[in-house]
Amino acid sequence: MKKLFFLLLSLVGVQTFAQFKSKEPFAHTFSIVARDPVTGEIAVGVQSHWFSVGTSVSWAEAGVGAVATQSFTNKSFGIRGLKLLKEGKTAQQALDILLSDDPGIDVRQVAIVDNKGNVAVHTGKGCVQFAGDIKGEQYSVQSNMMLTDKVPTAMSKAFEASKGKPLAQRVMSALNAAQAVGGDIRGKQSAAILVVPAKSNNEPWNERTVDLRVDDAQEPLLELERLLKVHEAYQFMNEGDLAVEKNDMPKAMSLYGAAMKMFPDNLEMQYWTAVTLANNKEVSKALPMFKKIFSQNTDWKEMTKRLPAVKLLTVTDEEMKLILAQ
């Protein structure tokens, strides 16, 4: 770490470095901000050789926009940038205001996308090479302290080649492409993806479509991709639950089936699917599932005994005996 500090001293100057190293996070990295032109969803994705990069670099708000603030990170740019967008400023106007009185402008790297798809990006002349950015249609990719100068181009190509896929998957493709051409010269440690809806319903506690972080791992992108797959599977389960509430069992079972196909060894997905079948008078279909689950973990049988009391399992006494006999 000391060697890295001395390197920075020579690159950005003793006075500049001393001014920023003590009070601002040190997140050299590659990232992407983007808006889906079809759904209107907005995203930011990032990876770095720095602990918990997602808590410093990535900021987004439903119906407003997204900000990536990196290199010598100014966290306030996230909150202040989103506030400016909310006030009606474009991405470029917001960025200009943020940088207008910033004494660390030369060591900043910042990208913003607003809810209309306007994009603005700044790479300071004091950012550690290789540093650069590319603006595309409703997205921007940016990186600094990279092993090679190929990262922005690789990210841009991967993002554009994935048109038609869900935004989170497109962001994941861009991050993987960056790593494939070398990524951060220091290696890998943490990564994050944040996706927010096109519009706000004034429910900020419920307005993050995807919010995943890997704070410390040898292969953060592999773990982030695994978590994204788990997230997508549980989304199928959630949508299946909603279908049950609307008494649309064919749709519910289709969604549950899609989730279990993604994670065939996940006992909880299988369990609640079996419970749903039993509650909908299809106990005969549920019994083989309960048998398989109970054979692998008897705690699920104990759980089953507790469900009728809270009306999560609404079967007859005879049906309950059949289930517990599995």
C-alpha cells in the first residue's frame, strides 16, 4: 500500500494527494452507469480492488438517475448529484455544478445518467493510467488505474452487444468484459450492481429492483453473477406468490417451476411450492415434494407442524397426517 501512495504522490503532486487521501475514499475502479431505453430502469455497476466499493462509488434513485463517483471518491457527489437531477438538472448540468468548485477535480472520475438517458462523464487529468471513458447511447463506461487501455472499449462493446437482455444482465456483461481485458492493475476485491425503476411511487424502501454487493472476495464478479442469478430466481418465487394471491395457479406453478429450474437443489423453493400445492387442494402432487425435502432435512417437517396455527398451511387433519408421514 505504501508503494501505491508514493506512486500517487509522483502522479498527482504532493499537495493534491495530501489534501485528499485523509478524508476521501480511495476507490480506483471500473464502472458503468446506464438507462434501459425500453423499461426506463437505471443502473450503476462497479468492480474494484478496494473493500466494499459499492458503498462508495454507486448511487441511484428511482425515477431520477444514477451516479458513479470514483478514483479519489467524493461520496457527496452521489447524494448531491441525485438531488440536482431531482431538481430538473440534466446529467451534464449536474456534473458541471459538482465540479465547479471542486478542488480535487483533477483526481476525480465521475459519471451520471439521468432519467431521460442523458449522460455526462469526467475523467480528471490526474487520474492514474490507464484511465478513460466512453459515452454511448444512454450509458457511460469509465475506468482508472487499469492494467491496459482496453477496458472502456471492451465494456462498451459488451454492453451494446447485450441489447434486449435485462439491464442488470447487461451491466454484468460490461463488468465481465472489463475484467477479461485486464481490469484493475491491482487485482480484484469487491463489486456491486444497483438497479432502480423508471418511476418512483414515493416508496424509497421498495424502489431498488436489484441491489447486490460483494464486499470482499477473491472473485467478486463471479460471486456477483451468482447472486444475480439467485436474485432472479427469487423474483420468480415472489411473482409466483402474487399469482397465488390472484388465484392464478397455472401462472404461479409456472413461475415456481422457473425458479426451481434455476436452483434445483434449493429446498426452500421446493418447500413453499409444495405448501402452495397443498393449500390449493393438490396434496397428491405435493406429497412427493414433501418426501424429498424431509428426507434431506427433517427440520422442514418440524416447520410444517407449525404452519397450520398461523394459517400458512390450510389442509385437513387427514391431509396433514399424510404430509407428516412422508
